[in-house]
Amino acid sequence: MAAQYQSPTQSPPRLLEPLPEAPYRRLVEIVGRENVYREPDDLLLYSYDSLLGVPAVWPQAVVRPGCTEEVVEVLRLAQKEKLSVVPRGAGTGLAGGAMPIQGGLVLSLNRMKTIREIDEDNMQAVVQPGVVTAEFHQAVEARGLFYPPDPGSMTISTLGGNVATSAGGLRGLKYGVTRDYVMGLEAVLMGGKRIRTGGRTFKNVTGYDLTRLLVGSEGTLAVITEIILKLIPIPEARRSLQLIYDDVDKAARTVSEVLRQRVIPATLEIMDRLTIQVVEDFAHVGLPREADAMLLVEVDGAEETVERQLVRVLEIARQEGAVDYKVARTEEEKIQIWNARRNSYGALARLSSTIITEDATVPRSRVPDMMRAIGEIARKYSVTMSTLGHAGDGNLHPTINADKNNPAEMARVEKAIEELFQTALRLGGTLSGEHGISLAKKRFMPLAFSEETLSVMRAIKTALDPDCLLNPGKIV
Ligand SMILES: Cc1cc2nc3c(=O)[nH]c(=O)nc-3n(C[C@H](O)[C@H](O)[C@H](O)COP(=O)(O)OP(=O)(O)OC[C@H]3O[C@@H](n4cnc5c(N)ncnc54)[C@H](O)[C@@H]3O)c2cc1C
């Protein structure tokens, strides 16, 4: 029976029909017996991703193709047998995109993990979707090149997952998100049609921009099997600093003021009091437990520009009321500053059985308003909500710690989340800056778009996947 997603507090169902023998045998023919999983432990493992609080459905099988031809054959079979297919990278997605909510097949792309080419002359690379993001960073940096998108999950996440979610990261403020680096794709549609979009030229207005359509489509329109990525020169110098505040409002105002004065750091992150305390208790990196907020900043570029930007940021921070600061003098100190940020999700996850990281995003100038609203909403609904995030690009991650077995608390959490999104939209923002919609925010789509706009999205979906078999029940 197909499961219907209703809300994060829905009670656990979960029965699956076993995969009939005929399609199983055909899958084995396509990818080999060792690459089709049917054991309960495997099915359990592939039934969820990093979205918590949603009951999982087991897939009927997990299929691990090794090349595009095998993806084509699997999607051809799935269409014929009317089996749903959920593409999956590393399962670090926070919106439920890799959850097989209707059973069917999980298509794990991890075996397709070759960096096919790093073209130094044209500054671009061709990769398969299963390449781990951080491994790609290392490979291009070894050639003096730079691929900026750096999601917090980059040591595990895959480039295919990053493209399918248009992942952002800490460097999004200056360098943009994954979308800004995808030049072209190879993808396979449900039914097995193989297409190529974009290409290897920097200028390209030939036909509809299908690359942009597929980037961020969260596995609902096509399976991405090859990616052409733009690279840029690696910055000459980088400086990192930590700014401490006794009032979160002053920190938020510093963010707006730095940008208003036309300084664009590579990274401008905010952590509130609760996050600072929890991270310090976990990682012991010397954070000021008594501070109300902290900004973490990295400026990069040519040597002279970096020094000038650093001084300017410090001046603005002092004017706005920073009570202390620390500039990293050594590589070790720099790593310590960024470890604090990169450890924050893991540290917060230790606080409770359930952690929900939201992704509300507002125009940069509205960050102070959004920070204030987050505090008010947390008090109004009595929920434990901390805030960290990419303040410089308006992408905040209010993070709620709760207990999913406490229905009264979860009801308040849901109300708080709804009000968070209503507030973000009222401030001119959006439902998701980088994590995507999938299951987690699907129910809020009518708040963000008119029925006319949603109907266009549905028309695109059904044009490419008429039976709605590819990652069904997500986004629209
Ligand atoms: C600790 C932590 C920190 C994070 N920090 C960030 C951050 O800073 N910025 C950010 O943007 N996100 C962040 N995320 C969310 C997540 O890591 C990203 O969304 C990431 O891009 C998912 O990659 P993945 O390989 O794990 O994809 P998965 O979770 O496996 O899949 C994500 C979506 O992409 C689809 N998909 C995967 N591969 C393909 C493919 N080849 N073809 C078509 N569709 C595909 C799936 O169906 C699903 O809808 C974080 C998550 C965690 C747990």
C-alpha cells in the first residue's frame, strides 16, 4: 500500500510489498546480484535520509548501477513495471528527498564516483554523481583550482546530491551555490531516455535551459548521471576571524552593515547563545559560553585586498558593539574557528532525540528582523530553538530540539515551524535557501506560490514523468 506523507508527527505505518521475482531477476541481470539489495537491514538503511521525525517506508529493493547504461536499463524496467524510483546520493539531505515514501526502488548512485576529467585550460571538470564533495575539493585544489560550494555535510555528501538540491554552504555569500557552477548535465528520464543539457562553453543560450531546470529538482525530474562543473582560480589569501557579542541583535546588525558597506566576505556565519554553549560543551574549542552571539567571518582574495577587508570588518563590528574578537594567526587557529561551526549540527543533535533544522531564508537586509522573530516564535510556542546559519546570505538555520514521542511538544513545534515560514515569506524571503522542499516543506508550497504557478510546476513534472514514478510525492 502506498504511504501518504501527512506531517512529521504522523504515526509509524510501514509494510512493504516484496519485489516480485521477475523484475528482481531483470535487475540482477542489469547491475549484478551484488548490487541489488533485498535484505531487511539494507532496506531499513535506505528507508530514511537526514530528515528526522518522518516515519520511514522500506523500499522494495536497493539498486546500485555502475554506469549510465545501467541507469537507463533500470529506469526502462521501472517504467514498464510501474515501480517508483528514488535517486540517492549519500542520504544527508534534510528535506526527505531520498526517502522512498511509496516503497519501490532506491537507486543509489554511489558506485558512479569517477572524476572523469579536470580540464585546467578551460577550468572545468567532468564528474560522475557519486563523487564525494570534499574529495572533489581536494582533487581540484591540488591543481590550483577551486570549487566553492561547501555544504556542511561535504565530507559525506555527493556531487549528484548537491546538484539535485543546488546545495549551498559556508562560502555561498561571495561565491554562490551549486547552481552557479553547473555548466551541463547528462541525465536519464523515467522510462530510460538519456539526455544532455548545457555544455562546455561558458556562454550558451542554445535552446531552453534544461540544466537550470534539473539543478535543484531533488530527483523528481531525472536521474543525473554526469556533471560538467565550472572551476575558478583558488584565492591567493584567506583570513578568518571570530566576533563576539553580548546581544544577538548587534551581531545581526553587523551582518547587514558589513554588506551595506560593500564588503563581501567569502563567509559570514552567525551562532546564537545556545549554539555557542552546546558546541563548546561538545567540542571544547574555547568559545565564550557567556556570549549572546558570535559571527565567524572569512575574507579571501588578493593579499592586499584581504588585509583591507579584515580591517574594515573589524571597524564595523566595533561600531556595532562587538565586545571581543579573535583573528586567526595560524592555520591551527583558523581550523579551530571553523571547527566550531562545522561541529554545531552534531553538537546540537546530542541535546534531544529529535532535531529539526530549518532553512528559512530572507533578503540579507532583513536578517536582524528574522533573528528577532525566531526568538519570539521560540518563546511563543515554548520550543527549544537555536539559530546558526549563513547570515551573510540571509540563509538562517533555526534548529529545534524536541522529542518526537511527545505529541504535545511536536504539535507546538509544527506551529512554530509554520510561523517561521510565514515570517520568512512576509519579510520577502523563501521557504528554502538550500535544503530543498521534498517532503519537509511540501505542505508550505501554497504559501509561497499561487495555484497558477504550482500548476506550471506540476505540468513540467508530468511532461517528463507522466506516471509520477520518479521520486513521487515530493515538492509538488
Ligand atoms: C550535518 C549536515 C550539514 C549540512 N549542511 C548543508 C549546507 O551547508 N548546505 C546545504 O545546501 N545542505 C546541507 N546539508 C543537506 C545535504 O547535505 C545536502 O542537501 C546535500 O546536497 C545532499 O547530498 P547527498 O549526496 O547526501 O544527497 P541525498 O540526501 O542522497 O539526496 C538529496 C536529494 O537529491 C536527489 N538525488 C541525489 N542524487 C541524485 C542524482 N544523481 N540524480 C538525481 N537526483 C539525485 C535525491 O533524490 C534527494 O531528493 C547538510 C546536511 C547535514 C546532515
